[in-house]
Amino acid sequence: MKINKSFFQLKLFLVGILLFQFHIGFSQEEKNSKLYKTIMSRDSLLFNVGFNTCDVSQFENLLSNNFEFYHDKDSIQDKALFLKNIRKGLCGSTKTYQARRDLVEGSTEIYPLAKNGVLYGALQIGIHQFFEPVPGQKDKFGSTARFTHLWILENGVWKLRRSLSYDHQDINTAGTKSSIFDNDSEIEKWLRQNNVPTLGIGIINNGKLQQIKVFGELKKGITAPYNTIWNVASLTKPVTAIIALKLVSSGKLNLDEPLSKYWADPDIANDPNTKLLTTRIILSHQTGFPNWRFMNESGKLDFKFKPGTKYQYSGEGFEYLRKALEKKFNKTLEQLADELVFKPLKMTDSKFVWNDITAISRYAINYDNKGNAYEPVKNKTANAADDLLTTIQDYGTFLCSVMNSDGLSKAVFDDMTSHQVETKKNKYFGLGFEIYDLGNSNYALSHGGADKGVQTIVLLLPKTKQGLIIFTNVDDGYKVYEKIVNHYLGENGKKIIEIETK
């Protein structure tokens, strides 16, 4: 009866996990959150210290008195039986360890459990590998398995209440392949678990857009097509940057000339700092402007520091550049974009203005993380920093053109990819793009976009001619980035994530 009851409990527990993931999977913890770090510290004590060095006291302290262990190739164990087996088996000899457990990097997911807003536990899901010692040689691979741990706060102390170890394999493939990306139905399921309505992925290889994948729905009951139209927020800025850099390459614009020759905003027309503003300073976000002037109490544009002395991200800077270019060339930004970018690259689905979209029915509606739709931003005039409407196909074509330096002189491309200003360790702004220093002269170009119901990011690896585009239409769509970046960009992707999360 005890065995049958335990198996019944196991079945209910697994069903509970699935229901939990389906309904509130979107609440996955960020790596820098207090809860994530707390659970990972307990995992380290349990395995890096307890399991790997046979310090049984760690198990005694961390396991709940009501602990239950379920193994797909062994018996069900309570705390007493588990500790007995550890002492007689794994830790039967005090002279040497019998096995080593390694947590597969990037595999861990942690979800909070709360009742009436009060945290009472956490669910930890991951993949781990086990190795056996061989005297005088490198440890021998034993197996890989998935695990699910239920951690519960008992009198304010985190205790492991349930442990499931399953899907044991004797082939060392853990972490080297993410099968979810080889199965469209699994991706759709993953998106539902994370409450992401629509996901677009573009894969660049050998300098060409090789693949487009779009998943989810535009709105309830309407499947998103491959040519879904997205608002990509600040991914507008690289387009504006390339327009300016192509003008510089053709000798029609000087990267370092004062833009006050062509235009000065009335709010700062009499400020001497205005004469320091150049295209280079704007494209590297060193203007001294706030992100947007409405963030100031006065609602007016001003300088927070002397231009060219440090970094501060600013959409106002790009709008300033737009107005200067429009004055100098007597053309609108849309006209310059059509002439220099959109028409040469046949980007027929890319528009700055909402009314210019010819297929509104393909637009991915934007949502908050509770599933409420936002009213689309319907710009009547172009914004150089925000709200570009485009497709994976169009933007991927644009990025390939950038990576292959089409229409850019060597000197301008070198300027674009050089470190204009440091933003954090191993991360810089060039001209229009962020730059990740990956070591050994390798680097990645990047830019992201974030607005209400918009989370987008692009990554380019010019040395290997690879690239990745990720578009989502929900407030917290960024939570799916890591798994996608790791899968498609491998070691370079891991380095980028490491720089970003430090």
C-alpha cells in the first residue's frame, strides 16, 4: 500500500508541476533575483559540497523531515532511507568520492510558489551530469538526467521537500542540444508556458538570412504568419544610424561636424554645449541628453553633462539627428530611408508611419504580461529612435547588409565597430550598435528594443558572419532570450549572456 500510495502521490505531483508550468510559467525568476541566488546557493551546498565531497551533514540539514525522493531507475525513498543509502553506497568509503555531479550550465529554471502573494516555496528545474572517478585519469562520464526540486520555506528556512530525478541517459548530450528548437509544437508549448503570444526568430549564417521562424498568434485564434509585422521599438535606431553612416561614406555628411550648422533645438539653442553635438556623439549616445525630454519636470530638452564626456542612452539624440538631416538634405527621414535603405534592399514591409502599412492584418498585437492588449502606437510622423514597423525578413535583410558593410566605406565601418564609449565591462557603444568584446579579437554587434508590449533584440557576429534576430510582442518577452541565444550562437552566445548578466 505504501508503494502504491507513493506512486499515486508522484503522479499527482507531476500533474501539479505541469499545471503549474502551464498557468504561471511566465513567473520564471531572473538570474539576478534574490530567490534565484538563494536556491542556487542551496543547490551548491547540496551537491558541490554534500554530494561531491560526501559531506552527509549537508543532506541532513537541507532535506525536510518530510523529504521524498523519486528516481526513474530506483526505488522511492524517504529521508531516512535516502540518508542510509548515501552513507552505505555513495559515501561508503571515506578515502575517495564515488561520483561527481555537475549542473549543466544554463539549464536551470526557478519558479516562485506563493499563496496570497506570500512566498512559501520554489520549483527548481534543470539538467545535471554525473561522473565517476578513474585513478590517474580524467573522470569518466556516467549519465545525464533531468531533475525537479520542490523547495519549501519551513519556519523561515529553505528545505528540499521533493526531489525527482528522471530521463537518465548514458550518452553525454546534456546541454549540447536543445531539442525544443527542433520541434515546433514544443516551441509553441514553451511559449504558452512563458505567456509569450508571438515569437519571431531570424537566423543568419554565412552573411545571409538563412531561416525565418514565427510562432504563436497575432491575436486570439489567428496564427502568426512568417511575414508578421512587428513594432520593434528601439531597433529603429540602427536604421537611422546606417542612413547617417551611408551619407558619411558618400561624402555628403561629416561624422564630426557640428550639427548646429543645420539645426538647433529651440530649448538649447543658446547653450554653448549645442555646438559640440555631432553625428558621432549622437550615434554613440554621448549627447548628455536624457532619454526623452518629457522625463524632465519642465518637459524641455537640456544637457545633463557636457557632450562627448560619457555615455547616456538617449532617444532624443536620434530625434535631434533626424531634424538636422532633414534640414540639411531637405528630405524627410522616410525619404532618406527609402533612398538609402528600404528600396535598395527591397524592404517593402518596413515603415516609420502607421498609416503606411499596407497589411495591418499581419500586425502582432502587443500585450502586457497578464495578457492584456495594448492599443498599437500609430505614429503619424517618423520617429528616428522608436516604433519602426518591420518583419523578420526585412530586418534580417537589413542586418546582413550591415554586416557585409554594403554602402559603407572601410573607414566608416571601422568607426561603427570601434569602441566609442564603454557602458560596462567588455561592453561598449560603437556608432549605432552596442559592441560585446568576446576576446581573441572576436566581437558581437547588438541592439535591443523595449516598449509597452515590445521586447526585441538582434546580435551580429561579423567575424563568423552569423546573426540572430528575436522579436516578441509582450512586456517580458526578454525572458526567452537566453535559451534562444545559447542554442543558435553556442559559445559566443554564452559569452554574450555572461557579459550581460554580470
